[in-house]
Amino acid sequence: MMDKIPVKNTDPTEPSSVGQAHPESFNLYQKHEKIYTRKIEGFYQRLRLFTGWPLLIGYFALPWISWDGRQSVLFDLPNRQFYIFDITFWPQDFMLLAWLLIIAAFGLFFVTTWLGRIWCGYTCPQTVWTSIFMWAEQITEGDRNARVKLDRLPWSINKVVRKTLKHGIWLGVSLLTAFSFVGYFTPIKELVTNMFVFALGPWEIFWLLFFTIATYGNAGWLREQVCMYMCPYARFQAAMFDQDTLIVSYDPKRGENRGSRKKGVDYREKGLGDCIDCQLCVQVCPTGIDIRDGLQYECINCALCIDACNSMMDKMEYPRGLIRYTTEHKLEHESGSILRPKLIGYGLALMLMTLMFAYTISTRTPLELDIIRDRNQLYRETAEGLVENTYTLKVLNMSQQSMRYRISVQGMEELKIKGKTEIEVSAGEILAIPLRVEIDPALLENINVPIEFSVTTLDQSIKVSEQTRFLGPQIR
Ligand code: SF4
Ligand code: SF4
């Protein structure tokens, strides 16, 4: 029993999964044929609106939302602080970031094994932005047939106006996208002000141009080629698929033999299946493939072909679902299983790592203490005959508010701090505090004694401690 779904065979000499030779071979250097997609309405298109719009709104709105007097999400690279609502991530939190990436990877493995390329079809920025660009194309140049015709016509005022409008909208969306993206790294309100007074920095200009061109190129011109040639996910997702993974599939048992017929005739008598070979499923496909050739890595699971075929089945008064979300097992009339070892493994790993991440975040202390001993002088004897050591305490307030802390020292009785023991540290500030610690030499237990400094908030809710050494003269 195979445990991987076969993807489209690209060798034209080999028969395809539905018993036909492929009309073309796959060639990386072949001339790119422009794809004119047909607009289609249907259940899955409405569903895509529900997944795409919240993401778009979130992407554009988040940098504008204020939180505690500053931008809610801001990746402040020059100051090495990442603000995400109430949490501030510091370079010290790099492990958390790595952890988050691992969780995201396992999340992707889990979802892909279970639901196939649902990410590509419904939430991938390339898909969402391409949909916006296609919408702009439709409102400026018309439907599929009108666009094909317009491209074939010689240049005229009508063509120039329509093309200019389309590219104008594309550039506008690209600029807005780039602006919002840069706004996650530079306070967006400052960015707006600087833009209007022509005071943008060279890096801001560079990234704005870069992301404008990248969005315009990827969603306007490259489109399906990004999925087919540039996206690594398309290449390795087959490794996560098994015969119970949800895929968009044509049902050849029901559809073949395909062929045109008149509505109402007994096509079964003529040896025909339910596929009327209308090509609508191909015309709506954003990657230009024919799903009837079997599962192909170019398929982004957008389900446009399902909506197209269902609309045709409705017209013919045939049951819906000739192209549908299904699994290989179900297509073969075998009972499949949602719960299989690989999926359970991914799910458990994902749950465990998410819980551990949540625990680490909830118990994370927004305070860090670093102690530096004075290396020039091991110890000093004071005029009062006491032994004194000098330290510099570096207190980093990782919270988002200014905090007051109390400093204490433990390790020996009668150990006294000379200097400020109550300090105020602003949010995100590293305060260096020079401190002297003294003791009567008669009470000194050893020439080298471990001691511990503690920094505590006044309400004692947060406390960090750090060990160091107290050095003294030879005990007589
Ligand atoms: S084959 Fe269907 S699901 Fe796959 S990309 Fe084309 S339209 Fe979308
Ligand atoms: S839309 Fe349905 S009926 Fe038309 S060609 Fe595709 S599979 Fe056949």
C-alpha cells in the first residue's frame, strides 16, 4: 500500500492518472503563457473572503493600534526590542523566537497532513494579494474574454486608459502594503509625518521601494509562478501528504469518459461520465492546471475549480461534487482515518511545545540583573577598619513601565551596602549602579565568600538574584 499521494507525472511518454498522455512536458525554460482566469462565485470563494479579509484588515490596521501609549506591534531593530502588545521581547529572548518558529513549523506540518495545502489556498499572502490584484484587473479590464480580447487589440486610448488604471491600482496597493510593512519596524505615525515633509531616511526609502516592487511583481506579474518555482513549501508538502490528507480532487470514476452532450439526454448510454468537458475548472484555476490530470504540486487548494464544477453540475442537474475536497482513500471507496500516527505525532508535539511556550511566557521575569566586580582592586580597607568590595550592578527593566526596585545583599551577617538601595528604572532602560559592600573583618568567614545580590520590586512581586564573590584579606 502506498502511503504517499502520487503527484502529476510530468513525463509526456507516461500515461496520466486518468489514462491520457499529458499534452505538454514540464520545462523550466519554457515560454510563460499568461493565464487569464475566469471569475467564479461559490461557497469556497465566500469562505476565502472570510479568511482573507480578517488577515488583510489585521495586517493594515495593527501598526495603527496604540497600546499603552505606543504602537501595539513594533519591531524596534535599532533598540533591539520587539513590542507585541503587553510583551517586550529582548535579544535575550532569542530562544523564545526560535521556539515560536519551531511551533509554527509543526503547526504547518500538522495542518498540511490533515487538511493539505489549506494555508496556500486561503491564507498565504501571495494568494490573498493576488486575489486583490485580480479583482483590480477585472474591474478595469473586464472579464476573462474581455481581457483576452484587450491584450490582442493594438494600442488605443481605451487600452491605455484601462491598463493605466489597472497598474495604478496595483501600484497603490503595493505602496500601501510596503508602507504598512515598514510601519512594523519604524513607528508608522512617524513614517507618515516624515513622508509628508520629505524626511524619510535612506533605509526607509529603500525598504519602501523594495516592498512596493516585490508586491507589484509577485502579485501582479509573477502570480502562480511564485507558487510553482519560488515557494519551497510546494516542493516539500508532498512529504507530509498521505492517503487520508484532504485534497481537491476530480472523481475520475464518476467523471470519465468526459465529453459534451445535450442536457437531459441519457449520456450513460453513450458511455459518458458526468464531466461535460466544459473546461471551466481549468479556466478558473489561478495556476492554470487541469485538476482532472490528478494531484499536482501546482495545485494550491484554492477550491475555485470546485465552485466552477459545482455551478456546471447545477446547470446540468447532476449531483454536485465531481470535483470536491476528499482524500485518496475516500476516492477509492476505502474508509479513511483522520487519526493516524503521523498526525497524532505532529499534534502532540505541537500541543506540548505550545504549552511549554505559554508557560515560559507567563512565568518570564521582565527584569534582568548583571553584576560586575571591580577588577582593579580586590578589596579595600576603610578608615573605619572595615573591608570593602566594589561592584557595578546593571539592572535592565524589560517591562513596559517605569519601575522602582530595592537592592539587597545576602551571604554573610552584618554585610552592608553603601550606596543607593532604592532605584527607579525606566521601561527598557539598563541602569548601571555602582555599589560598595562592607563588613567587619572579624566577621569575615573566608578570604573568598559567595554572596548574592537581589533586586526586588517594592511590592515584592518580581525578584531576581545573582551570585558574586566578596574578597577579603588573609584571616589571621
Ligand atoms: S486545481 Fe483547483 S484547487 Fe487547485 S489551484 Fe487550480 S483551481 Fe485551485
Ligand atoms: S468543470 Fe467539471 S464538468 Fe467542466 S470540465 Fe471541469 S470537471 Fe468537467
